[in-house]
Amino acid sequence: MANDPYSACICGSGKKLKFCCQDILADMQRIEHLRDNQPDIAEQHLRELYKTHPDRDVLVIELSELLLEMDNDQEAREICVEFLRRHPNEPRVTILVADLIRQQDGFVAARRVVHRAVQLAQPAHFQHIAMLLASIADEMLREDNPAAAYAHLRRAIQFAPTELQSSLEMLLTTWTTRISEYFPWMGPLELLDVQVAEQHKESIQKAGRLSDMGCWEPSAIIYQRILKDDPNNAALWHNCGLFLLWNHQKAKAAECLHRAASLLEGFDSAVETESLATLLEMELSDERVNELTSSRRVPRPRDVYDRLSASDRFEGQSDHETPHSTETSRSHFRILADCPAEADGGQPELGMATITANAEGGPELHFVSVNAQEDQIDEAWAIVLKVLGDAIPEDAEVSPTSVVSFVPTMFNEFRMGVHFGSDISPRKLRNLLLQRTTTAIEHWLDMPLKQLDGETLKHAATKPEMQLRVSALVNTLYMVTQRLSVDVEPAAVREQLGLPAPAVKTVASQQPFEAVPLLQYFRLAVSELSDDHLQQLAFRVGLFRSVHLMEKVVDELLRRPDALEQFSPQRAHLMKALVARMQDRVDDMAEAFAAARTTVENEADSFNSLLELDLKELSYRLDDPQDPGIPHLLRSMKEQYFHKVPEIESAVREELVRQGCEDLIPELDAPVIVTAAEETAAPSSGKLWLPGQD
């Protein structure tokens, strides 16, 4: 510890040592020396020092942290609380108490202390505040409130110093790659501009400052007081609902958002607010189909793998791994139901079996787990146990059953629990799933719904007074199907019901694009976005299950040379190729790949880039083994690459076999004449994209 009286104090208060802890420096240094090897003696010295200096925050913090290290959590909390009774405005002890209560009792019990800690904090304490808010974000994600998790993590980033900020931003990036899984909560939600009487303006400003810091409980309390005087203020109800949601009060948030939707004047703003309220109610309702999971410990994961692979009741996933001897690996198998295939050839599934070899916690810790709907998990386990036999010991350790996900009952038909077999082409599979989605939508539109007083969407849509609720349910369908990896276009469903088309949403060029709510993306005026906003939308669009949105974005991008150059022409053309692939437009896909090749022909590493493009085009074209362009592409690849990068030939052959296109292999066996000019060393292909990698 530094002894310079003008250096920063050892206690972390931000003050100079001379004006803070210089008088107890020697004692603190002695205690610090004892903590590692003689913690009991260090504790005794700390207690004695605290008795003689009962108003020193550094001593109560040091003593509490030492007690925590010695697993005496309760006393650590008690001495901090006792200190705060005498010094209620001490920020560092308040931060420590907030974190202790959160760890022991959860955020709900701690939130008032947390909000007080944030308000008392000075810049010297911001790192601790950032870590506290980040830990709350993690808890909220585990508590199935991704909206609160996202909001807390964003506030944590605002408080964090540079070195911590970068790691939190990386965590946020990781979370936002799962946008569709948590749609629309893993993203910004829009606070509305509030107009109030003059006597309430100062309170509104205070609530805004508190919200910016992540103190949503006091923000909500302020709004609730104003609502007593102004009960028909839609923006007040809307914002109060979001404050309550971020404060982990989902039921009250839904009530406020419903009230706001009934008062908002703009139809689509009201629809979006009502959609959020409806989705929250569904998440809180018992009218849901839960997916459960449980696991059993197994001694030999390879034995389990071999038995599941040999059974016709299990279908291995393309992403599974053969169990490794020492490294962690996971193998996934679909569990097929014992019933005839359906009319379109789909075989109903019961769930998923996963083998985890060398799980976290040490080597030789292996499990087989089953995920299935609540009413099917027992049947799924019965099949697994029957096939595995003695590969699972009778006394195998069994984990408690837990809920991993759920779908509101009205949308369960959109969970495509069906397997079509590995011999079906990707193009045919997409079309079959599209047909199932269309059928599910038709059934849903004819379903009597409690949210519509027992009426169907088709009938309710004809009544002007019910169109808000109907449109909100269409949005809710869109939100739920995003999570189920099903592509539903809400504007098309609204048109099918004869509802007003969604109003186009514009974004001012000076508005940060990251503040645009995810639910508004599908009605954005893409052609009116600035180049910068268009690029940001293009980077995000791949995270959504919406080919229609991706097509709008990439077409606009290709019309703007400056934006295209900044985004990456090659990336844009590949996005166009993906859209064409998903829409079965082979000629457009070929044009997109040809355009992508022109963007890399003059690059220093053009060989690798062109090879990767050819491999990706082959993978796309193999969606339809009858594609007449495949033989030409195979011959071209053989002439250009095989003699330079021999492993490419093996990869291509394996891909043809995997896709069931063995009849195309003869295209690779015809002799090729190689000229002397072509006999040049090829760049390393070790990091090339290979077929099957998306």
C-alpha cells in the first residue's frame, strides 16, 4: 500500500490518503498482511479497530468482506445494516448491503437498497455500481425477464469504466445474438414523450433522471402519484408500465400497458403497447405448454451414443459430436413418436435427447438429458430408457425436472415438432414447413380466443371496437413465432384479416438507431433511413426470422453505393443470395453470387475468397439436387481448385454424399488437363468456409 499522503487512499473512497485513512494506515497494512495466512487473527484486529473507529466506512467494509470470506454472510450483512442506521448516506456500505441482499434474497428484496446505492454513488464508486447492475441483469435473465436484464446491462455499461465497459459490451453483444429467442425483450423499449401540467414537470424530469440511472422503482412511484391527478395520460401509463417491467413487476406492468393502449391516439402505437401487455399476460398465465428437461448420469457416453444411433426411434442432428474421451461434447438426437407419418410425410417428434460427455465439473461426468413437452416427457424418457437398457444404471443419479421454455397454448401449433427425414432436400423441407405455417395460421384465425371474449380473430376483425386487440394478437403471433424460428409476416396477416395496414415508421437521422424497438423493425420506412441507420439495420436483420425484412433491407442497400461500400458489397450480395435461396429464386441467387465474385477478384487473397464463394454457392444449389447449374459449378471448381487444394475435393465429395447427391460424383471423376501456368502454390485453405458451415 502506498504511503504517499497525496496518493489515492487505500480504501477506494477516491480521496487523498492524507484526508482519509492515514491515521489507521499502519493497522490496515498489518491486517492486510494477516488476512491470507491468519484470517482469524485479522478478524480479531479488525473488530478491535472497528470498535475504536465505529464511523469509518472502510472498516465495516473490510470486516464484512472478511466475514464473507469466512462464510459468515449473515453477520456481514448485519454489521453493514447497523452502520447504515447511523450513517444512512454512506454510498460504499450501501452498495455492499445492496449486493449482499441481492445475493442472499434476490433482486426483488434488494431493489430499494440498490436504487438508493445508485443515487448515492459518486464517480469513484461507479465500477461497483456497474458490477452490481450487471449481476442484476444476469439474475433477471435467469428469472425469465430479458427486458429487465437488457435494461440493467445497458445501465451497467453506462456506469462502467473503460476496462469493464468493453467486457460488458461483449456480453451485451452475445445476448443480442439471441434476439429471436427473447423477442422482443432483448432490445430497447420506447419511452414516450410525456406532457403534463406545469406543477408536475419537475417531477417528470426527476423521474427521467432516475430512469437514466436504472432506478425504476422511484421513477414508477413518481409517475403513479402524477397519474392520480392525470388518469387519462396515455404516455404516463405507458412509461410507468415499462418502469415496472424493468423493476421486475410484470403483472403490474401489463396492467399499465393495457391502460396506455386504451388511451393512445395513434393506432399502431396503441397496437404495439397492447402487444407488449398481451405478451406479458401470456408469459404470466398458466395457459401455456411447458417444455421440460431432466437428466440422468451415465458411465459411458459412447455406449449411449452407439445405442441411440442404432435405433430407428432416434435421428441424429447434423450439429452433434461424437463423444470425446476427455473434452466436453454434446450429441443431439430427435426422439421420434411411435405413430404413422402424417399426410405430408412428417414424423411427429416427442422431444430431444442430448448426451453430454465430460460436463463442466470434471472429467468422467457424463449425462443423457431429455427435453420434451410436459405431457410427453414421461413417454420420451420411457423410449430412451428402453433403447439404452443397461447403459443407464438403475441407481443413476437423476436431476429434478425443470422448465426450459414454454409456448402460450394458443400458439402451440406453431411449434413444428416434426421430422421429415435426412433424405429430403432443404428446398422441399422449407416448402413443407411453409405449408404447415400457413395451415397453422388458418387454424389460429378460426380459434375462439379468451382475449377476444370468445370470438375468433376473423369475426372480431370486422368490429371496429375490437381491431386494436386483434392487431395486438397478430403482433403477439409475430413475437412468439420469432422465438419458434417460424417466419410470419404480421402485415400479411393483418391484410388477410382486413385490418388497416401497419403505419410506416420513420427514424430521424439524429436519433440513435439502437433506441428503435425491435417490434417496429417490420414497419420501418427502409427507403427513408439514413445510410448509417440502414447499415445498422442490415447488420441486425440476420438475427430475425424474416426473409421479407431482409429482402427490403438488402434491396435498399444495393441501391445506395456509399452505404453499400461501407457495409461491404460482398456481404450484401451474399445476403441477397440467401434471400433468393429462401424464396427458391435460383437465377437471382446465381446473379447475387456472380456479383459477389466481382467484389473480390482484385483482392490480394482472391483465390481463397473466390473458393469460399463457390463452395457456398454449391451448398445453396444442393438444396435442389436437380438444379441444372450444379454440374457446371462442380466442373468449374474441379478445374480451378482440386489440384491446388486437394482437401477441397474431399470436402465436396463428403457434401454430395451428405446431401444424398452421390449421382453427381461422376462429374468429379472426369480427367482434367492442368497447364503449366496453373501449377502455382495455392494459399492455405485451413480457415476456408467449407460446405455445411453456416
